[in-house]
Amino acid sequence: MILKRYTILAAILMLSFTGAFAQVSLQNLRCELLQDPLGIDVVQPRLSWEITSVQRDVKQTAYHILVASSLDKLTEKDADIWNSGKVNSSESIYNQYTGATLKSKNKYYWKVKVSTNKGDANWSTVASWSMGLLQYKDWEGRWIGFDRYFPWDNQTEGRLSARYFRKEFSTNKTVASATAYIMGMGLYELYIDGKKIGNQVLAPAPTDYTKNIKYNALDITAQLKQGKHAIGVILGNGRFFAMRQAKAYKVKTFGFPKLLVQVVIKYTDGSTASIKTDDTWKGTADGPILANNEYDGEVYDARKEFKGWSEPGFDESKWLKSEYVQEPGGTYEAQLNEGMKVMKNIAAVSITKRPNGKYIIDFGQNFAGWVKFNVKGTKSAVVSLRFAESLEPNGELFRTNLRDAKATDTYTLKGEGTETWSPRFTYQGFRYVELSGYPGIPQKSDFIGCLVSDDMRTGGTFESSNSLLNQIFKNSWWGIASNYKGMPVDCPQRNERQPWLGDRTVGAYGESFLFDNTALYKKWLDDIRYAQKEDGAIPDVAPAFWRYYSDNVTWPATLLFVSDMLYKQTGDITVLQKNYPAVKKWMGYMKDRYMNTEGIMTKDSYGDWCAPPVTAEDGKGVNADQKHPSALIATAYYYQLATMMADYSTITGNGGDSAGYVALASELKKAFNGKFYNAQGYYGENKLTDNLLPVYFGMVEERHKEKVVKQICYIIEEKNKGHLSTGVQGTNFLMRTLTAIGRSDLAYRIASQKTYPSWGYMIENGATAIWELWNGNTAAPKMNSQNHVMMLGDLLIWYYENLAGIKAGAPGFKEIVMKPELIEGLDKVNGEYNSVYGLIKSSWTKSATDFKWNISIPVNTTARINIPAKSVGQVKEGKDKATDVKGLKFIKMDDNRAVFELGSGDYSFVSEL
């Protein structure tokens, strides 16, 4: 009988433990916030994971990490690299590896289990990372290439033919693993035995190659069976061989394409082999890619294809011996940001034959990438594709806004059945394609538009009861995705496509809700720091492909604003620590040169860049790239930067700087108000931006605040008739300022406008992305990109933080503030955001009588939620209003909102309005 009781008790205990484990699990293991990264160069990487549970208020109390050199050693007993033991910690992100020294070229496997206040999780599934070539000496090969023009190269336009290189080798044993480390400047494609390796395109990510060069690590284990093999690489121009070299004072170029490769092979018997670039490789520039560059497109002649060129046994007797060339000069770095790839395929909407016999293909969407097409015809037939964003009134392509970018791909048929082609080393921004020379009648099914963007996940979704807001969101998604190209560029179509800093001062913040852009912007901050001059100057474009150092405040301010965004959105303090010295140096540089004795920052270049003309007709034919420097804007921004640096000096361990920045901010604020505040209650020239900035930055003296707020509202309601009148700098803070002063209704009115100037006006005039200019349909065509993001300002931030009510209350969303704005005319919002801790959801509807709200809070976080209600008694939990909220932590009533503090979990609330 006693034995039976113990058996029953043991069974009950086993079930309870199993239940506890089953209710807490782990997912999304990341190393440096990357999933199973290859070839990293972080010697003490940080490990993160997400915890999931059906229970509420689950918090991690401890973790245990194992790291091993092989899967069979990944046990608590045998882990040979690191066994952290049980670590009492609530942190599930950025847990730094502190095990044995990590070695070049080695792969490591890891897993984790956690303890929580609601039970323990089982060991996670296995994740991994591998180390790159950590030291310069680890690169055994030498740079090869052809540092010269060939007779057929177009020197005037900066269009070279592609360079092809190959090498044969053998594997005489069973391969355990094989990795190719490659730097192909400017762009490369890698082949093993005739097959392209990886799905990345336009690789690697662009940098200032005299400063740093990104290498990629590609796993080729599956390709290397025992026997003979061949490796092949095609090199395109990319940003290495500049598109326009006539203006040497402006455009930076780095030389002819070149290559460094090292293939590391590990055999099952423990031995290794290395295949590296040297003078035994063969190469040619006389291949099918006759010309390529980013602005002008690609010229391809299929008649010149080398059948089997990257396979063993190819006759390379007519190829040239590869030549050793000078290395680019920059330090070698692992590429830790995502590579580009084809992210979406877009079907053609229509094909229309023109009177001249050519065809216009409409893809229905403005995007960046290329066209992949099928064609069947006779040998030597030439098909041409010319790209444009829109059409002239007569139905022909509108291409004036491309400036001198040719934006044309050309394909010459080899005449062998159905041929399928897309370019390799170019991309275009377009919706429409003019097709000429196509044999037969083109069918829509023969043409696919390929969206090319960085391979990052969509981080958030948004939908509301307002169809216009939804369409603006969709247009924003396409515009942002189109302009992610290993760096954030301004536009994808004309002869520019540059990483302007000013476009992302606040834009990066809004973008982060739509895309997991963390790795991209960390890389871009590196680009900015590399571009900083010894004296502290920061350029307007980084990498500094254009040598623009105009010494303004607002464009370089991006270095701190993006650092701030990454810290707030991801909780990564190292971003601040890494960039703080560069910002400090630049702040001192600007103060010493341009802050006058009155305390005013006198130097500005752009002012409120691209502020709208009063009417679209007023701006008809006007060049929009006109600078209107503003000491008001420069001083306001510089004040905001000083206040941010006062905070971040302490956070980053530079507390000794804090008092200086506090004093600087105080001096600036006093000088600003003395210089720009008018006794009539407004700032500067009483422009909307002039008043918005001091209000949002907290520069207005309390006794004047009511007057300035009234001026803001007057300008929008009376003068602008419910419209904005801001350029880049004002729009950056427009929607949040209006919400902060209690006028979210005005923000909504602006966002819902369909007349000029507004985002809706763009859509009413055919936009499927976001225009560069509010009057993009009337301005002089040389600067009116139809796929830009700088005019989004803080709109997307407002969508998530104020409409959906998803905002970080502490860095990384460890604490979440959920406070949706209830606005007349908006009855439903559904927003989701993937934080570093997990998915946050906010879905609400309202009627005349009640408010219904479904929310999800990730494990290991807390949320302070604000439910609209006249009293806490009017709030019920559950879709059926059946559950009282007494079991939840009620904080207070605040401005007709019941405030609760909640742990993780799914909740549904109903309140009476």
C-alpha cells in the first residue's frame, strides 16, 4: 500500500514538472541578434533568446548556457567551450560569452535553458555561430584582378565589363566542413561546380573601401563531395569603380574590381586544406556581361557565355593569368548586417503596345530591383528594357527625373530555345518598363519584377479603420524596403542613390517598427564614424562616396539620433558606448567653430529641407534643392543633442562630461529664447517648424508655452486649413508634438488629408511609395524622386506609439507603455511589433459606448497599460465582460484612463466610455 502511494505521488510530481516545462519554452536563439551567423568577428559575442509561455507574468530568474565545438559535446558533462553554470539573472538578451578563447574558422554550437518564476524550461533547440578570419594573417591568399581597362570598356560612363575568375581543385578525402571567405570588390557572385552559392545578391555590403571592407562567409560543405571541383567568381563594379568619375573632387572611386578568396576545408580525419587566390587562377573580362553599373544598367550578350566556366574540365586556355593587384587599404571586417536578396516577386499588371511598336509593362508598384524575363527568338536579337517610375501624359516613359542615369538593361539572345535572364550587378527604381526588340508578342507571365532589398524580417504590421492610413503604411513599406541597399540610400532611381544622413535622423526610428533594421543601422553608424575627419567633422553622406562635409548640425546629428533609436528599441547599450566618443568630438568641433558669443549655433546648410510651397502650383517647375539655412533650427537641434549627451555621458560611463553638457544646454536654451522668441508668442518667422522644435525639445519657458502651443494650432487649423507646412526637420517631430500637447485630433487630421500638401495627396496623384517632395508632381523634374522616405518624418512612430499604443518604457521594451490615442473618426487599430523579447500586440476597437482592447505582452517584460474609462469599475477583463480586474495590479486613474501594470501574457479588456 505504501509503495502504491509513493508511486502515485511520483506520478503526480512527474506530471507537475512536465506541465511546468511544457508551459515555458524557448525560441529565436540569436548570436549578436543574428540567427546562426557565419563568419563573425566578435570575439565575445552576446547571446539572446525569447521565452514563450501560455501563463501570465512569467519572468526569467536564471539561465544556463552550454557552448561546444561539436554537437556530440553539447551536454552539461562534455561542453568543451563554455558551461556557464546556472546564472541568476533576469536578462534574456545580450548575455556575453565568457568561455574559452574563440578561434578563427571554427564553428560553435550552443543551447540554453532558463528558470522562471513559473517553472523551468527544457533545453532549447541547438543554435550555432562560426568565427571568421579574425587576424589579417589568417588570410593566406593575395588580391587578384586586372587593374586596367579593356578595349571594350566604357571609360566615359564608368561601365566596365564584368571580370570572371576560376580555379580548379580536388578533395581526395571526405569533407567534414567547408567555408568560403570572400571579398569581391565591388560586387561578386560565387560559384562552385556551376552552381551559385547562396541567395545573396549585390554582395558584399558597400563601404568606404579605403577604411573598411566587408567579407562574407559562405558554407559550401554540401557542394564539396570527394573528387574534382571548380570555383568561379564574377566581379561587377558596384561602388568600388564609381559610376561617375569626371568630378574627382566630388566622387570617390577606389580602382578596378578585385578579389580575395579563401576556401577552408576540414576533412573528417582532422586534416585541413586551403584554396586561396593567387596567380594560378585564370581570369577574363571578355565575357557576356559587357558593361555594368548601378546607374546605367547591365549589358549582357548571351552569345558570349562560357558554357561550364565554373565547372571542372573547362578549357581555360584562352583565359588570362590572374594578376596580383594592390589591396584596397581598408581593414577587413565580417559583414554582420544582412545581405541583399530578392525579397518579393511582383507580377506584371499590364503590357501595352505603343504606336512605335514598343511595349510598356506596368508592375503596378514603384519598387527597386530588376526584371527577370523569358524570351525565345533568333540568335543576335537584342531586347532592351528601359525603366521609369511614371509615364508622360502621352503614355511614354517619364525619365527626366533620372537625370543622366540611363537605367537600361540590354540582352542579346543566343538563340537556344527559351532563355531566362535577369541582371547581376545593377538595380533600378521603377514601376514601368519600356520593352523593345522583344521577338513575338510579350505575355505578362514572361516578366517578373524582383524587389531587391536587405534580407531582414518585417518587424511589425499596422492596420486601422482608415483606409488612407493603411495605404500610406503600405507605401511606406515599399519605400523603405526599396532604399535598403546594405546602407540606407535616399532613392533608387536617379544618378544619386546616396546614404544621406539627414534622411534618417528620425526616419530610422519609424522604420524600426516595420523592419528589424538593427544590424543595418549598426553597420551604418560604423560607416559614419569611419567617415569622420580627424578634426571631428562628419559628412552629409556616409560612406563618403560623395565628398560633402558642409558642417551643418542636422545631418550629422543622425549619428546620435540613430544611436539613440537603437538603444531605445533594442536595449543595446554598446551602441551608445561605441558612438559616444565620435559624437563628443563632433559636438566640440561644431561648438568651437560655429557657436557665437551669444550662444547661438550659426552654421546650417539645409534649413527645413524641402518645405512645401504654399500651393503645388506655386512650386511648379521650381527646383526643390534650394537651401534655406536656419540658425534657429541649428541651435534647437544642437540643444537637443546636448541634452541627450548629458544623459548618455552617465549611461556610457562618461559621467564627468555630464555637467558640461547640462551647462551647454542651459546656455543654448537661454540664448535661443532671447534670440528667437517673439513677444507675440511665437518663434522665428512663426513657421510651423520654428514653433514645433522648441516645444518638442522642451526649450519653451513655461510662461510662454501656452502661447506657442496656440500658434502651432493656429497655423495648422487656420492658416494651413488642416495641413502641414513642414519640411524634413519639422516633419520629424510633427505628429508627436501635436499628440503631446493634447491635439492628436490635429495629427489625425493631417494624416488623413488627401489634398496638398499631404501623404494622401501623393496617393491621390498615383503614388505607390512616398515622394521626395510634397509637390513632387509639379516641381522641376531634376529632383522629384517618387520613391523616397525622408518626408515620412515621425508618422510611423506615431502610428505605433500613439495609435496602436506600443512604446518602449525602458530600453529594448523591457518595460512597455501602452496608451492608444482615441480620436474621433478612427474606430479600429491593430498593430504588432517584434521586440527583442518577443511579439507585442495591440488590437482595439471603439464604439459610442465601449472600448475593446486585446493585447499581448512578451515573456520577461512588463507593461503599463492605459485603458480609456471614467473609473476603474467600468473596466472588465474578457471579451464577454465577465471578469473583474481586481486580480490585476491597478495603479491609478489618470485623465480618464485606468492605469494597470501587467506582466507578460494575453489580455482582453472592455471598458465603458
